[in-house]
Amino acid sequence: MLTAVKERTQVDLTVQPTPIEVKSENIITVRNLEIFYGDKRAVNGISLDIEKNSVTALIGPSGCGKSTFLRSINRMNDLIPGARAAGEIIYEDLNILSQDINVVALRKEIGMVFQKPNPFPKSIYENIAHGLKFAGIRKKSELDEIVEESLQKAALWDEVKDRLHKSALSLSGGQQQRLCIARSIAMKPTVILLDEPSSALDPISNAKVEELIIGLKKDYSIIIVTHNMQQAARISDKTAFFLNGDLIEYDNTKKLFTNPSVKKTEEYISGRFG
């Protein structure tokens, strides 16, 4: 909750958005979102709702806008020179595109895990504790508890509990990615964004990450970009199909893959292009 972020960071996320009716089962409501890189529009007036405690998959060919859309949800596009957004992304009754939003606090609420595992060149323990210390948590017993809890939730504890003070870089690629997920979990987010988190992994590691994602949705709302349509079909509750910056179709995953409403969706999932 953003109120919890205020308490943890002592930062006031003050903004007065235009009142908007948001259904209680939705964690994020997007309305008329446009994203530009300079003069080029990468996302074209997209509107959709993200449900709480669900896995939402974003699919589509390269360059279709799905990763740009994902990065807008925690303002990562702000780091790209010339990027700007218009419209509304409502989270916790706030339009997070407002200039009044504290982006550092927002990114604790909406965590992100990238395509390539990026552990810090520190110990496994410090990879998780580092952010907690930065947030003001110094008591060792509290750090120990959160580190263990996060590794447990990331299904990694049993594999690393006897080598917590060894380098995180000694872990396999799949373990490193689960460590990055644990690092995000430690900050107690409500939403986790995953940008092709298993595309660089072997099939066994990929299966472990997929199993982890399915298990995490009871506590978190997850949005994942994936090029792997089989993965989207296996793990997601709803799927959004992007093409050329447009949202072509958004529906329950089973329906979208078995009986899509739009011909372009059928052509894409059947492999006719992309």
C-alpha cells in the first residue's frame, strides 16, 4: 500500500488525481495511455485493467510496445531520454504518471525483474539485505528474518541456506533470476513486473521460474512480458496481445488462445507472423 510506503520511507506521495471509479478487484487501471520516444509514439491510447492476485501476460512480436507498456507501470521509462507518457495509470487511487509521485517509493510498491539476471556483485545475503538497509532496516535479526522469508518465497532458500555469504555470482542463471525475484519480494511490493524473466534460462530453470510465478500470485499481482506463447498459456490468468503499439485483444488466457475474438490474434498465436 502507498500509505505503507509513506510510513517506511517518510516520503509523502501527494497527488490529487481526477476521480475515477476503480473496481475493487483491480490493482491497476490504465486509461488512454500513450507513450512517446521523442516524436515517435510507441503505445497508442491503451486502456485495460489488471486484476489483483493474478498473472497477466503481455504477448506480441518484438517492437510491439509490450515492454514499453510494462516499464511505464513503475516509471522505468523515465530513465530514457525523450520518453514521455500521457493518460492515466491508476494505482492505489493515484495516477502514477503525475509529476508529484515519488518514483523511488513507487518502485518499492511495484518491483521489477529484468530479462537478464542482474545480481549485485555481493553475497547472496547482501543482495537482499542491501536494499533493506538503504530503506533504514538495520537490526540484524530483522534483516535475517526478511532475507530468509524472501528466499523461501522465491523457492531458493533450501538451495542457498548453507552459503548465504558466498557470492551471488556463483549461482546458476536460474538461481540468480530467483534471487532477483527474492530481492524484489524483500521490499514488500504489491505488484511484480517481469520482463521476459526466463528467456535466457535453460528448460529446467525456466520450469522452476514458471512454478514460482504461479505460486507467488496468492500474495502478489504479477505482470509478465513473454515471447513464449506456451509460457503465457501455462502461467497466466489473462493475456494482452500487442501489435504496433496497439492493444489488439485482452481476455482470459484460455479464451484468447482457444477462441480469440480478433483475427490478428488468431494469426499471431497460430504462427502466421511474428
